Amino acid sequence: MKQDMTRTDAEPRLSAAYWRLWWATGVNSIGDGAFAAAVPLLAVTITRDPRLVSVVSAATYLPWLLLSLPAGALVDRHDRVGLMWRSQAIQAVIVSVTAILAALGHIGIPVLAVMAFGLGTCEIVFAGAAHAILPDLVAKPLLHKANGHQQTIATIGSQFLGPPIGSLLFAVAVASPFGMDAGSFALSAALLATLPRHRHRQIEHPPMRTAIADGLRRLVRHRLLRTLAILLGVNTFCGHLGNVTLVLLATQTLHLDARGYGLLLAAAAIGSLLGGLVSARVVNRAGALRALLTALATNVVVFVGIGLSPNAIVLGALLAVNGFVITLWTVVTVSLRQQVVPSEMLGRVNGVYKMLGWGLIPLGALAGGLVAHTFGLRAPYPVAGVLRGVALLVAMPILIRAMRDR
């Protein structure tokens, strides 16, 4: 009995600093979820043109294409805790301005796009610093568990609690979900400011251009990371090709109101929540390679099915499955990068990875708007599913060899 207690006490545990990061993620995610539900609802009160609705989504992710590389270098040369809380504070200001303009009725698609671009810029810095700092707060054997917890709380906030709350608040007053998001950013910034600063070796940083080039070389020469980044790029392009007009599919084709749309997003969150809770267990039992391939193949089938959904119940169920496998994929790939990339280069490599992986999202969003406008609101999802299937067939042999050689 004493031996069992000693063994349990010796097991590594998640630190108190990690749990403060976890709480900050949860608080911020609830506000983000409310914001994510409110923005498309606000956009469709301004215009019903799917091309214009897609512009707002494209603006949100355009910074990932334009600014991921310099942001990654910034994360590797500056205090990561400071970058996180300051980016959240700036986001609180941006969303506060959005709330005021929405309350006054002085907001249009161009203003929404500018606000979305500003929030996306801050998110690049925050996400890069958060991923890079996690290995400093968590023992390496616990990275899958820690990332799973992060995905779980982010899902609960941004997809499960936030969207229904945002939809309900929007129905009460247009500005209220934006005010809520501003408060969540401010509280998150306060929590993040209490995290310990980890001082790495004092080195003379190379010029920004050289630092970015080092990150590029590191990822390009790593066959597994390179393959995953390119495959992520195709998948996110296709994901937003389909999802950008989801609000129109739900409200116009399936005739849901604002509350129904929020509940539809919450259904997707249930799958994501389950994925965050069990992902570490799935990876431990099935292995990272099998988990990745299963998630990617399921995405293909689900996207084709979403476009054919006869009603909101079927659509919600498919979105739940999609959320599960996306979370599984995310936990595996984030943990992998944290394991194989040195901490002092993690910001730059993550920057390159996200540029390749998320840089095509704006193009996917715009393409989705054009496909929906030309062929109907159901068309983007099957098109995206077929493209994902082709990409998986091409990448699978390379991915299998790279994972087995790791």
C-alpha cells in the first residue's frame, strides 16, 4: 500500500501556473463563443449576400497568412506572458469599440471586416505565445493531457456555452454579446499577467529576417511537420469553404432563428468537448498515426453529409462528429510540435506551421461565398469534402512513412 502511494505521489502533475492558463482560456473562450455567434448574425442583418458575409470571415483569418511569420519570431524573442496578456487587452479594446458601434447602429460590413482583422492579428500573437509557453509549464509526459484539457475548456467556452449565450444576448440587444466578449478579454488578461516568467538562455537574437528564415528551414526540412502543415492548409481551406455560409444554410434553408443557430453550434461543441476529454486516451490506445488518419477520413465523410442534411437534427449530429475528430487531430498535432521542436524555436516553427496551415482560410472563405452564390447554399460542403478526400489520398503514404520513422 505504501509503495502504491509513493508511486502515485511521484507521478508528474499539472502545475498551478498551468491551471491559471487553463482558467484564462476558459474565460476568454466563453466570450469568443458569444462573439463568434453574434458576428454572422449581425452580418446577415446588414446583407444577405453570401459573398459579403464571407468577407468578414476572410478578414478574421487574413492575418494568419500575412503576419504568422513575424509573429512567430516575436514570440521567440520577447516575454511570452507579456505578449499574451497585452494581446488580450488590445482585443478587449477592439471588441468594446465594436459593441459601441453596434449599439449606435453605425456598423457595416467594412467596419466588421476591419474589426475582425484586428482581432485576428492579436490572436496570432496570443496563440503562438500560448502554444510556445506550455512546455515551460507542463512536464513533457503530460503534454497530451494538458493540450486535451486546453481543447476541452476552449470547446466548452467557445462552442458549447458561448454561442447559445451570444445568440440569446443578440436577440435581447445587438451590442450585448460584444460587451460580454470585451469583459472576458479583460479578465483573461488579468489572469495571464500572473503567470510566471520563464527566463531562457540569454542569447543575441538574429535579425528578424534571419530568425524567420531559421523557422522556415526547420519546418521545411522536417518531413512530418511539413506534411502535416500542408495537409492542415488544405483542410482549413476546405473547412471554411463549407462553414463560411453555415449561418445562411441554417437560417435560410433550414429556417432556424438566432436561438436555433446558437443551439446548432452547441451541438458541434458537444463532439469537440468529448474529443478533448478522451483524446489523450484515444492516442495512447490507438496510436498517433491511426488517430490522425481516422480523424481525417471521418472529416471527408462528414462534410459531404452536411451538405445533404435534410434537417437541423441531422446537421447538428454531423457537426458534433466533425467537432470530435477536429479536436482529436488538433491535440495530436499540437503535442507533436511541442515534443519535436526546441522551446527557443517553437514560436517561429509554429508561425510557419500556422501560416501554411491557416493562411489559406481567407481564400477558402471567399471561395465558399462564391460557390454558395453560384450553386446554392448546400454546395460548399460536398465540394469541400471531395477536395479533402483527394488531399488525404495524396498525403497518406508520406504521412504514414514520416510518422513511423519519427
